[in-house]
Amino acid sequence: MSTVNDALEDARFTYEQHMHTCRQCHADAAPCAVAKHLLRIYNLARRDHLRSAGRNAPTA
Ligand SMILES: [Zn+2]
């Protein structure tokens, strides 16, 4: 059951790759539309991951 974690890692990798390679993000010193889109996906994946982790091993 590592599907959620894989999605999280994939989303983070995609976002970080964009931040490293996107000229517009560097030029404007602010996230471009693509970066915002990728960040939103990453945040959603992270939320799902936290919810899944909490269900499997509650630490709170
Ligand atoms: Zn960008």
C-alpha cells in the first residue's frame, strides 16, 4: 500500500525539478502558473499521505 507515498514522492520530485529548471520562476523570483499548479498537487498528495499515515500509525 505505497501508492499514496509514491504519489507524494512523484509530486515533490516534479515540483522540485520544475523549480530547478523553470526560467520564469527564476526570472520573476515568484512561482509561475505551472509551479503553483505543481505545488497544489504536491500539497494535496502530502495531505493524503499524512491522513494515510495517521490511520496506519497514529502518532498524535
Ligand atoms: Zn515555473
